[in-house]
Amino acid sequence: MAYNNIVIDTKGAVGIIRLDRPKALNALCAELFIELADALDKFEADEAIGAVVLTGSDKAFAAGADILEMQPKTYMDVYKTNFLCNESERLATFRKPVIAAVAGYALGGGCEIAMMCDFILAADNAQFGQPEIKLGTIPGLGGTQRLTRAVGKSKAMEMCLTGRMMGAEEAERAGLVSRIVPLADLMDEAVKVAGEIAKLSQPIVMMCKESVNKAYETTLREGIMFERRVFHSTFSTEDQKEGMSAFAEKRSPNFKNR
């Protein structure tokens, strides 16, 4: 597939997807989501790729969904096609780790797809928000759900009801982002972290990701039982044997992803 709205690259075992609609501040359109899903499919199938970085430009990660595309649509148009939802959720089902490297505006759908990633590294100029209320609608890609889980009801409710933007420092304090990085260093740091993850055992990394995500979707007791079963299952892998042998022998492990 030829891409018109994203650019993909690789650096070692790291896949990089850059949203690329500069004239629209990387506004999210249906075609972009189709291309994003296709790129994720390719990286998931590529055994040489261990982690992915999703980013935009220095000015905007993504400033929201494309309003000009949405404005003329009717209820039946969006309901029957599940508008923007099918392909966008591909991020949430991607099995390998995805780091969102966010600079500039991450608003509306931009904030929502950042939250679909496994964690967010934010540049010091990042701005997060769900301004849909100002357009006579509400978040539609999980914003009311993921934001509430990330920052709590009170802050999420305020942001969704007022459309107020949250800067990088507030986002870090609230738990929305993992760390703040100077803008000039954002991509280097994101690729470095992704590269460190990609050196590890891919099956074990995926199991760990599944276990952390389970905490959002179930009770503590059920989550602990899920974690325990996955933990026990790691003892059936060659990489667990290699990792513990390497520790005992005081050497670096040589994981085979098996």
C-alpha cells in the first residue's frame, strides 16, 4: 500500500510511524487510519521489529480528527460504517509495544490515539486535550474512557466538559505521560527506549504488556490470577531459561524469541 498520510521507517529493531499531514496539523482522516492499520499489520508480522514508535511533527502529534471530513456526515453515515473506529482500534490490539512520542498538540483523536499506545513520552511543548464538546459532540475514540482511567474522574470530567488543554508538566503529574523530554531529544529518546525493549524476548514482552493491560479491564483478584498464570507460563519458554542462565553465569542473555 502506498501511504499518503504517514511515513514509515525502521531503526534497527524499532519501527517508526510518523503521521504526515502537515497542512492539517496531522488531523486524523479515514484514509490515515487505514494506512496506520496497514503499517501496524506489517510491523506486527515482521519478526525483526520488536517495538514501534508513533509520532507526528514538532508542532502537532495530531490536532484532532478531520472536521471537514466529519461535518457533512449523518448519523446513519457514521453508525453503519463505524466511522473512524475499526481501523483506529488497531493500535489498541497491536501486540508489540508502541511508544507515543508526542510533541505539540495531541487533541481530540490525537489525544485518544496517544492513549491507545502503551506509554507516552511527551516533549516539553506537548498539549493534550479533548475539545469535542466545543464542536457539539463528544470524544468518540475512547477519550472519555481512557482519559478517566489515566487521570481520574475529576480531571477527565473537567477536560471533557470544558475542552481545556493540559500541558506536559500537568500531564506528567496526572499520570497521563510517563516522562517529559526536551523537544530536541524526543525522537532520539523514544527510539532509544523502544530499542531497549526490542532487545528483550518478544514473547515475554507481549505477555507483560497483556498483563499490565489486564489491570484496566478486570478486578484486582482476577488480574492477579491472570498475571500468575502468565508468569508460570514463561517457564515454558526458551528465553526464560536463557535469561536466568545468563544471570547466573554473569553474562548478557541471547534471547531467541522462543
